[in-house]
Amino acid sequence: MVLSRKQSQQVWSEWFQKELPDDVTFFFVTLTLKQGLKRDDGTWESLTREAADNELLFFQKLVNQRVYGAAHERFDKALRWVESAEGGERNGKRAHRHLIIEKPTRFTDDEFRSLLIEVWSRSRWSHKQVKIEPARNRDAVLNYITKTGGDAVCVSTLNIMKRHSQTV
């Protein structure tokens, strides 16, 4: 079933109200991916949707490990997270991902931003274009993440059902 933009915005609005109440800070992040990589043998490896999905799963895992340590694996503790994909193979735009990530209470905005940049810079597919900012305007974020075009919510990294308390 394909949702209209208005239906999609309604779904996300309900999720925001339920999962990220006003007392929870979240960040709106844009991570840009390289179009391709030169392999050791000199051949070119183009970015595929699968490679991008795998890279973002790895990024998500590393961020959660840095935030929760062993509790991430042992107790399945994870930040609430939504990701949408844009660009890439089909439309000629540089591939990038928009993320809405819950900020742990024990981190300042600058500390969390630094953690995200440091982890993303370790990715072999990371491009230097990165935008990380606290998402203060929910309506603007909803509008942007549900805009028409090549965007699609990435189910593989969707982590909106976690309800762990933020004692980290």
C-alpha cells in the first residue's frame, strides 16, 4: 500500500507525538554517500541501494554501541531512529540519507554531534557533506522527510518501537 503525502505526514505526526514527546531532544541528520569507490585492483565500485542500506545499518550499530556499550547487544538498548533515503541510482542525485535520531540525555548537543561525525567519518562510503542539527521544528522535519520525490523510509534501520528509559 502506498500512502499519499498527507497520509504519510499524518502517520509520522502521530509517531512523533507518541515516541518523541516535547521533553525528548532529537537530531535531524543528513549523511551523504560517495557515488562509488576505487577498489585496490583499480576497478570502480558503484554505490548500490543495498550497499547504502548496509552502511547505514553498520553506522546505526556503531552509534548504539558508543551510546549504550554492551547493553546495546545484551539488552537490545537502542536509540529511537527513523531514516529516509533520497537520491542514488534512479534519479541522478547524490545518494544521501535523512535521519531523525533521539539524542541521549547524557550527551550535550555538541558531544552528540561529534560522536555522529566521528562514527560516520569511519565509513568507507561517507562523503564529506554532512548536516547535523537539533530538530526544533517538528512540522518542518515532518514536511521534509515526507516530501515527494525519491524519499522512502528505510525499514531495515527503522527503530521506532524502542521504549528504553534514557539512563545513559
